Amino acid sequence: MPHASLSHVFKALGDENRIKIVRLLMEGERCACHLVDNLDVTQPTLSHHMKILCDAGVVTARKEGKWMHYAINREGLEEGIAFLQALSLAPSDKDPSPRCI
């Protein structure tokens, strides 16, 4: 994943309301009406957050009647997960590093 795409994923997840949305979606697909009721946000605010999450590839959306339904996009998160896993394996400040001369 290009750096710009990866940064979009982390920016999308860098907001408290969007983290709450993702946590709700971890339980499965949710209708926008369910998200509005559980987040104490207005419908326009939810739409704003969902656009950011969808544009970053974190969430997918589908329309059913007049309602939008949202779900986690596992494919969109795979590179972010791989990056975090690689980061967890990176040398820490406790690991000896080569000395500069």
C-alpha cells in the first residue's frame, strides 16, 4: 500500500467518533440509523465520518431502500494491519544499534 493510502487509513482511525463507529461495526454490519442512535451524533455528522472511513477503505457501504448499511472492509485494513505487525517487530530503543563514527 502506498504511503498516502496507509496514512489515509490511520487518519480515518484517528478520531474518537470514528473509533466508536468501527467498534460498533466490529459486531457486524450496521444500518446508519443504528449508528446514529448509538453515537449521540446527528445524521449529517455520521455521514461525514462515514465518508472518511469509506474513502480510506476502512468501511464499505451499501444502500438498502432509504438506508445505508456499513461494514468493516477487511481488505482495506490488511495493509494497515501488516504495517502495525511489522512495526511491532521493529528494533526497539533497547536493542543495540550500530555506532555512528
